[in-house]
Amino acid sequence: MALARTLGVALNGVAGQVVEIESDISSGLPGMSFTGLADTSVVESRDRIRAAVLNSGVDWPNRKITVALFPADVRKVGSRFDLAMALAVLASADEIRVDAVADAVWIAELGLDGRLRPVRGVLPSVVTAQRAGVRRVVVAQANAAEAALVQGMDVRAAHDLREVIDWLRGDGSAPPPAEPDDDPDTGPEGPDLADVAGQAAAKRALEVAAAGGHHLYLVGAPGAGKTMLAERLPGLLPSLDAAAALEVTAVYSVAGHLDKKARLVRRAPMQAPHHTASVASMVGGGSHLARPGAISLAHHGVLFLDEAPEFSPRALDALRQPLESGFVILHRGGGAVSYPARFLLVLAANPCPCGSRARDCVCPPQSRRRYQQRLSGPLLDRIDVRVHVDPVPHADLFDDAAGRESSRAVAARVAVARAAAAERWSRTPWRMNGAVPGAALRAAPWALPHAALAPAQAYLQRGEISARGFDRVLRLAWTVADLAGRGSPEMGDVAEALYFRTGSSGAWAA
């Protein structure tokens, strides 16, 4: 009998830590005990492991077995440690060589018949192993394509425990290296902006929001096209680069939302929760360690809240902190967990609770004000672009659809504008205008001359925009200038930005 060691990975959100699993067999009453903050799901694995080993045709050591998981102060949750613990026990019982299992990470749940079953969060687990210097990972066959997304790793996928034991004993060949799915398809094409008739101002607002990463608020009568516009926003965003795609795919992996092919998420994701969504479903929740919510599933994409005033005020106000920081920290009984949440927020609302056209509305002014005030001031103050979507005129509805701009044409301008912003901020922590703090835009070398700022300064002096609103006007002005190919915003760019911020046509004359 010997002391054996294997490796696993404990996940906390999308962050992981390599766990050393040691097994010792000694004299005493037969049984299996655990140390090292093992969760109930880990302790319950003793019966799964024993049945899997016996059903794989290998003797189970009927002695005292102690399994320790290090670091001892890190909580270990889930069935992801089954395979690693089973191999540690078998190595300590001299059924396989100790050195054969010590230099790899083993991630799989065991069925009672010895099958290797998939687990969530394999992608961030393999990334964690790579950063820790481990080069070999063994997973269940169903997780093979996902694990192989991490380049530079020797990923092996097995069907069952018997196959792994035969390989480690030298009685069978090693499982072939896992390969990522090389299908170039990145998902179906989204709806085209050319489908939307009229709405020139709203389409321009959509383009500005996509180019600068600005949050958007659409308000207007039912049937005017608010939902159609919002659904076409992801199609204007550039494809995710390698780092962003890995972040988004890791969140989807932890949430269990990856498809069977387990491809990297290359398109900007979109989440559109129903207005009855709870706070937990929005920001993340669950017992022990919370799972990601809609805001994290919309990371590097779009979070669309249709009928925004119908959402719970608590759910809406829970968005305020992630909007500023780009991540959310959730505290639960099992500890704190952090998820990325840098999304583009789009709110859509009717002007009154009855949802009728203006000529048919019977809502008194007090009811209309109360309905609009369901969106709190602090939340709306974080929305850069606000547009009133008017009903589509008859002439626009029946115009020549072939003459409308497509999503592809607008996306090309958005890509050029984003590239200009990324070059400008290349020596700073920011890459998009919507993320730049106002203090940076008001200081050299980015401070604008007073002549260009005159429209916004007039609104600020009259108290029609706050200091935060003034800074957001500056962000928008830089985005408008980038779309026009100018190196710095002019007075017209500031006026257009002020119009999008206030929704008032008087901004052009301010």
C-alpha cells in the first residue's frame, strides 16, 4: 500500500484552483473518510466510486481509506472529483502505478457502471490547469470538444473507468487526443436591420450605441418597432475576439448552456428575460455557490429588457452596480462568487400603462408619470442613449425595402469606429468610448474646446443634465466623431450626442 496523489480542479464561478487529492490506505475499520472542506456532494461520491470500481472489474480495498483534498481551506463542490478520487484510491491500493496518475488533471463524474459522465465548467477548469502548468487533462467523452478548445493542452477523453485503468496499467492504448469542433459555423444569422421600415433616428441611435458600447433606452407606442430594433443590435456588434470568446464560453460552460458541439461563442450573445424575472435570475443565484444570471450570460453582448417598467424595481436596481463595474459579486452560504457582466443594456417601454396609441390612451397624467417613474433615476442616469420611437408613417412602411441599409453595412461602420476608439485608448485600460470615465475626457489631451462644448454646457448650467450626464454626453460625442471619421468631436457632434442623451430636439439649437 502507498500514498497516492492525483489532481482535480475546484471552481468558484469561472475562476478555478487546482486541487491536490491524496489517498492513504491503512489498517482499521473498512470505510472511506474525507478531509479538506468536502461538500456533501463530494462525500456522497464514496458509494459511486466503490460501485464504479467494482463494476469495472477491479477489486475494492476493504480497509480504512482516507482521502484529503488540498488546499484544505478551499471548498470543494460537486461530482467533478469522482474520477480523480477513484484513481487516487486505486493507486494507493497498488492497482495502478502511483506515478501514472500524478501529473494529470482528472475531471469527470462516475456512473455506477463506471461510465465517465460530463460535468459543467470543463472549459474554465482546463484553463485553470494550463495556468498552473499542468499539460494533460482527462475528461468524459461528452466534454471532449469543450476541453479541446484550450490550445496547447493534451486533452484525452475516455468512455469509462475500465478504459482509463487499462491505459494506466499498460494493458490498453491511450485514448486519442480530443479535437475541438472545427465547424466554421458560428450560429444562425440574426435578423437584418433592413427589415425595419422608417425609424431613421432610432436606427442611428442603434449604430451609435453599438459603436461606443452605450446603453440604450427606447420608448414609444406599441407596434412602432422597439423590439425589432433591439433584436437587431447584436448583428451590429463585431464578432468576439479570442479572449472575449473564451470568457463568454466559460460562463456558458458553468451555466450548462453550451450546445453539444461545444464551439466557442463568437457572436455577441443576447439575453431577453421576461418581465417577471426575479433578482436571482437576473444577476445570478442558487444555493451554496450561485450560478450565473442573465447579465453574465449577456457578457460582451446585449441584455434586452422589453416592457422595462413591468420588471420588479429590485431586479432593475440590481443592474446598477454591474453597469458601472462590469462584474457582479454574489454572496451565498457557500461563499462569494464573481461573474463577468459587461453587457450592453437596452430598455424598451411604452409611454403609459395602457399601451394604447396616443389618440386612444385614457391614462390620466398622474398614471403616466407613475408608470414612467418605475424606472429609477439612478438607473436611467446610466443610460447614455434615449430615443422616442414614433409610429411608422404609411409612406415609410411601403417604401422600397431594397433601398434600406442592411445590418452588414452598418456593422462595417461600427467596426471602423470601434477600431479608431481602440487605437485612441490603446495605452489606457479602456477600449470603447462607453467605458471611459468622464474625468479622463475632461482632462488633457482629450479635453474639448469650450466652443465645441457650448451646447452641453448650456444644458448643464440650466440643470437639465447632471454632471454624470455631461460626462456621458462627452462619451457619445467621441463615438459620433468616430463614426464620421473625425479625430476629435466638433460642436455638431456634441449637439447630436446631447440630443441622444436628452431626447430633446432643442439640443441641436442649444
